[in-house]
Amino acid sequence: MKTKFEKWLQAQGLSEKTKSGKLGTIVTYTDAINGICKERFSKEFTQKDTDKTWKLLCEEIIPIAAKYQELSHKEYMLDRVMVWYAIDYFSSILSFMYGKENGYETKPDINLYLFHNQQNYFIKSICLHELNEYTQYFATLYFNRDFRPKKVNSYQLNELKKIVDKIIWDNKIKEVHNVGFHIVYKQSRVKNRRSALNHFYNCFINPSFKNPLEQHPVLMAIKNRPDRLQFFSVIQEITGEQPRQIKIKDNISPMSLTCPLQQYDLAEIFDIDRKSIQKYLEAKVCYASSGDFDTTELRTYYSVAKTNEYLSQYYHKVAVDSDSSVSFKEKGYEHWKRKSYIIKNVLHIGKDAFDTLIGKKYVLDTDGKPKRVNCPYIDYFSEANTRYYLPVFLDYAAKHP
């Protein structure tokens, strides 16, 4: 089976070695599969003959793939809003991943923290099953939600309550509704293993099913895990005349109030990569006032109100000539480009010339009259991310070839 898998990977255009002579994707994936087999089927696994455990992996591919899909997302932040989604999510994924015959895995591969005012307070290391029950218990105890944990014994739940109560007392946390769970998975190289499992599935399992792995109901549920939820809709698209504005979707429960957004949401709202979104965090523009009951304090969440404030604050409108032939009503971020793009692809000038063109200094137009290019711009997060309204420069380039 290993040989068949390697040949299939080759047919997909993958190689055993890179051009520099290092181990390629094929070796990385087969090693990852062996690692999964050794972990999951420790008694049956042998390095000399991997076929037996590879066949076992085929039989259990969906729950194992589900596990690695879950663990590949290394952190969750669960507040009083997101905890409701998490309870349903963890319950459904656990019921699929573990059968009655196999029982529950008890390896403590999750670190659980209480999160408040940008501070982490370690609670304990737990397994995925305990996370499901503790999440329910936390919702019941601190968020006044009627959940009744069934499988974790009273000793474990009392232990959790004792630890959390001590953290709340020692750190003088008054607004318990503003605390949350910070969940961190300790396993390493999980993303690589997930990729290997998806390829493994496509090679050995997919031909026998009508739908691909990605359309399996459980994995579809994983794709819609809490950090994929989209809470917003655009009510005012960005143009040359106005900034983008968003609102909470109509179908969101009123209990969510200002409604937390997450990094995936912000990447879409600002049309920027997640790494740059971290600068939004560092600027501390995502929080309301301390102790605000309606706004989460978790690091990866943002309120709609604060996001709209930021969208407006860093959008710079300019006075436009009445006789301008440029349309300032073009909608969408595709009409906003960085300086490097405009210099290279539109104006074909140097950086200093560009700065002069849009700066305080005036340039002479074709009639010899002093003029500058008036252009709206946005500068979210940093100068490197400043974007200018492209139609203005296209018009200028057409008039000044």
C-alpha cells in the first residue's frame, strides 16, 4: 500500500526530493502516515512491514482525519457567545471520533487556561473528551446556561470549579461574564499530518464513495467550526467616497449583542492576510472599555462596533475636483492598490516621483499649470499596507502618458 501511495503521489506531480536534494513531499507524507499508524496502532505497527497498519488506517480514516482536522487548529478562544457553538461542535465530533467499543482517549494533550483582561491563567491539562464536558460545565456555572454534564464525574467537575474560583478570587475578577476559555493543543506537526491524511484518503478510499472527503458530513461540520463562523454582513461597501461598514447578521442571536468577530472575519473585512491582522491586535483597537459586559476581551475576537470605528478612522477622503472624469463610486477592495503596484504597473515612475505626485508639492500638468493628484487612501495597520484608489491613477496615466 505504501508503494501504491507513493506512485499515486508521483502522479499528482509530487516528488521524493527537492531540486536542492532535500527530502520532498512524498517522503514527508509517507513518514507522516507512518507516524499516525505508530501512534494509533502501536501494538500492530512495525517499521519493516507497514501494510497491516496502513490497512487499519484505511478502515478508520474518517475519525482519524477528523481528529487531525480538529487538532491542526492549535488554539480556540471561547467566550460566553462562542461557548454555545463549541458545546455542539465538541459533542458531535466526539460522538463520531470515538465508538463505544474503543472508549475515550485520555491523553492530556490540551492545555486549558482561563482568559481575562489579556491574561492567561493556567487551569490544567486535559483530553479532548474532558474539554467537551468542561466546556458544558463552564457554561452552566459561569454563564448561567442550563447544561448537565453526563460523563465526567463530580470529582473532576468540582476540581475544575475549585481551580477557576481560586483564579477569580486571587485576581479580583469581578465580571465573570468577561472571562473565557483559552484552549491550546500541545501536539506538533499536526497540519502536515492532516495534509498527508487527505492525500491518503484520496488515494485509497475516495474511489469507493460518490463524494470526496471534503464533503463528508463530519468534515463539513469541522469546516464550520467556531472560528469559521461568519457573523457579519456588509451594509456599506468601500468606494472612493466612503469606507466599508459591516453589521451583525440578522440571524444571529440577540444574546451575542456586539457580536465577536474572529481573525478569518477580519481578514475578509480588511482584505488583508492574517499576519497583518495581528497588528490590529497590537494596536488594541478591538476592545471596549474594561469590564464592558457586552464586549468580549478575548485576543482573537473583535466587536462589530469597534471594527466599523477602525474602518472609518483609517479611511482618508480627499476633496475631489468637480470636473473630474474619475468615478469615485466603484465598489470593492479590488479598486484599491498599494504604492508598489501603482508605481510598477500604472505610472512607471520612481518612489520619490510618486511621493511628490501625491504629496504637498505640486507638479506641472501638460498645460504647465501646477497640479497634484488628489486620491483617497486607506492606511490600516501600517504605512506598508496603505492603499490608494486606483481609478485616480489610471485617469492620470491616460492623460499623462
